[in-house]
Amino acid sequence: MTLDVRLRHAFAGFTLDVAFTAPAGVTALFGRSGSGKTTVINAVAGLLRPDAGRIASDGRVLFDSAGGVNVAVHRRRLGYVFQDARLFPHLTVRQNLLYGRWFAPRGPGEPLERVLDLLGIEPLLARRPGALSGGERSRVAIGRALLSNPAMLLLDEPMAALDEARKAEILPYLERLRDETQVPILFVSHAIAEVARLATTIVVLEAGHVLRAGPAQEMLSDPAAVPALGIREAGSVLAARLVRHEADGLSRLETSAGPLWLPHVAADPGAMLRVRIAAQDVMLALTRPEGISALNILPATVTVVRLGEGPGAVVQLRAGTDFLLARVTRRSAEAMGLAVGGRVFAVIKSVAVAQSDVGGAG
Amino acid sequence: MTDWLTPEDWRAVALSLRVSFWATVVSLPVGIAVAYVLARYRFWGRQLLNGLVHLPLILPPVVTGYLLLLTFGRKGAVGAFLDQAFGLVFAFRWTGAALAAAVMAFPLMVRAIRMAIEAVDPRLEAAAGTLGASRPWVFVTVTLPLILPGIVAGAILGFAKAMGEFGATITFVANIPGQTQTLPSAIYAYLQVPGGDAAAFRLVLVAIAIAMLALLLSEWVGRSVARRIAGA
């Protein structure tokens, strides 16, 4: 399942001109507000008719200005989860969930029980949307879209209206959605932490254009992509396995580069995780530091040194089979003689990794 | 009770109820369609349609009645055609009274329903579309249930207006006892004869009772529908 998007649309004082391919998995459309993310997703859904372009899902043409094709919204079979949930106020949660079922083609869709279980919304079935919290509403909206048996899910910042606690509540459900269903997802976000946890492919939009696009792991650990993603937000994602919870409240994880201790991780031993490590939380040393408070010291090899325009530099390291990003000053990079192939130690404070930076990986 | 109102009075009350009922029932679907078009579409001639709908509200009822007579009378273009093609006659029949009542009540009905439609979030309708519902299905499953209180309000308002319609009715179908004499026409007729005040007053009481009943009914239906929609 791939989605090919190429479109051009002119607004007053703003032209959207993008082309990208979303392969199977979770593709994140990342960018600041006003970069055109929602416009793209609306065009894919058929809620907006672009001036020109072509949109095809698995070779099925949904829109083609040259060929005069514009498939109606209700025939596109794309489950859209809106920022504001948009549940039908006159229907119960159950009726909302089953709404798309009426119109969906008969076929192997997700069974209701599985969706209820996946999203934890069984206790809400008899209620009306007016009696739901923001987080519950988002989950029901996701379930409703999923149950319409869509060829693809479109998520427009489904967590933008939620506070941090509610976001933390929804994220695990979205991870399960990614890992336990076969439905590809295109989601819009301006929060890199969210993107790092969920995305398998990242498309960066800026001012109506695609700045960069590629596989998530690669993009997140590519120093050249750092300006596009935002320097303060930059960070790579390590794959890890939870080994055990230790008595002092730390959790021991195993990465390809060695052990990693983090503040208690809410998962069971054996669970596969994705851990986002912000570039600015990684310190570099030429020899293994001793007598230091930081618990995590991973041996690594320098693979890229990218000097910025200012006083900073971004260094990409290979640690085991994964990549790390470290943000250091130019002065340090020069003083340490950092160069491609050099052996270093990456020092990571346990407490620098927030709960929200650790997510499940299927 | 039987000598409280004469059989003729009862006939006037029954006729008014029948006229108002049919005027409301027949014009309601048209009213919903026109309200939807006015609320949701921008097209050439929209203001013209809007003006045409509202005309009976602004014109003197006598003028509306006269225009109906010219158009739907036996010699009128539309009236003659309907008479020959379907045997449907409006002039000086109760059907004509229903037509006049429907035309006069139409703007009130459309206004109430249109306001309800404008209050429905189009984003909900868009959401229904993405879930696979075609335009007509979106209307039936989302728009219609959400505007039901507005439809009820519009229907009751229309019914009440039809019950009270006098000017256009008497101009179009005259005041024939047992045929086109509605409640207001009957009251008017009593007031034209010496000593008719008492009989007129009894009919006034009946009119007030029906109006109050309609109002209470609309309140009750409106509230129960609103409760069902708002849920919680």
C-alpha cells in the first residue's frame, strides 16, 4: 500500500506545491502551522479540490486534474480522524462507531470487539459524545474511522486539542494501531516527539513545499535534516528492549550499543521500545569518563560531523546498529578533533529522557 | 355542549383544522428543501428565491389572495391546467383555503428551518462524507436529525399561522359556510350581524384554546427532541 501525492494549489498569498510518496506504515507530515499540512490531508481526503495534481492510492487514482478524475469524498474510503473529533452529537458512542459500517463495503474489516479493545472504549458505548472527555472523544473518533474499513487512515493532529496528560493517554493507542493493524496511516503533526514515536516515514513541509522526506530513523539521525526538524527538537530514535525494572526505580534497557538505564518505563520486561534521545542531551568524550553522574555511556563511532552556521555542530554517531545525534559546540568539535571514523563515548543522562520519549515498537 | 356551538360553528372549526393540517403537511417537505437550498448553496437567483419565499410575509394578504385567484382561479393559467389535467380545483373550495394558508405560512416555516440548518456544523457533514455517506445519506442521517427541533418549531408555527389566516383566504375562496368558512372567517361573519358578539366570542375562546394547545405541544415535542439529540 502506497499513496502517491502530487498537488499544487494556490491560496491568496500562498502556494502549495508538494509531491511525496507515503509507503506502508505511518507517514508523518511534519511542519509548522501554516506550512500546508492540513491542506494536503484535506486534498487526499477529497474535502478540498486542488488546482492541479494527481493523488493515487495503490495505483487507484483518487484525483487527477489532467485526466479529469475527482473521486467523491464518500467513495475514497479514507478514514479521516479530525483534530476536533467531530463525533455526531445525536448518536451514542456505539452508533458513532458503527456509522461508517453502513456504507463500508462488506469485507474483512476490523471487528468491533477488536477496535473496542484496542482503544479501550468499551465502557463508553452507551454514552453520548457530550458526556466524553477530550481524550475519550479522540479515541472514539479513531475507532469510528477505523471501523469504516478504510484503505488508509488520515489523522489531522488528533492530539492537538489535548493537554500533555491526555496526549500521553492516546499515544500508546496510536502505537498499537500502527503495530496491530494493517491499515497504513498518514498523520499530520507539528510535534517532533510525537513524530519520533509513531512515524516510519517523515515528510517535512515548509511554506507549502516538501523540504525533506525519507524513512523516519534515517531522517531523525541525519544531521542534514536537523535544520528542517528544528535544532532544539532534533534527536534520534534508538530501538531497545526492556530487560527489567530495578529496585531503585530505574528500568534497564538493552540497545545494540549496550545497556541503557532510564527512569521507570511503563512497559513489561521483554517489550520492544523506541527511545528518542534529544541531540542536545548527548555529551561526547574521547575516553570512557569515570566518576561521572551520568549512568549511560555508549561507545560509538563518528559518522558525520556537520558544522552549523552559528557556534553549534551536529555529530552523527553509530552506536551498535543504531545512530545517535549529538549537539555540541563547534569549539568542542574542533578541540576534540572529531572526524569521521573517530572513536568516542556518548554520555546520556538517564533523567534527560522523558516518559513521553519512550514508546512501544511492534 | 352541542348548543354551545352551532353545527355550523363546529364545521368552521373542523374545516380550519383540516385546512391547517394539510397546508402544513404538504408544504413541510418543500419548506425543508427550500430552507436547505437557501442555507447551504450560493447560486445565481438565490436572492430572488429568498424574496419570493418571503413575499407573502410582506405583501398585504389581500394582494396575495388576489394573486392566487388570478393564478389558481378557474380561469387562471395554473388553475385551468390543474382543473383539466387532474380535476383539481382550488377556487372557492377548501383546497383553495389550504393553498392560501400554505402560501401565507411558508415564509415562517422556512425561516425556522433555515435557522436550524445554519446552526448545523458543516464539518459534521464533511465527517459523515469521509465515513462513506453520500450527500443524500448525510442529509438523512446527520442533518435531518440535528434540525428536527427546527422542523417541529417550523411546522407548529406554520400550523398556527394557517389557523389564523384570514385576508388571503377570504379573497381567494370567499366565505362560504361549510365549504370555505374557516374559524377566522366565521368570527368575522358573526361580527357583521347584529347580536353576533356572543357567538363570535365563543369561537374566539376555541381559537385561543387551539393556539395554546399547539404551543404547549410544540414546547413538549421540541424539548424531548432536543433532549434526545443533546444526549448525555
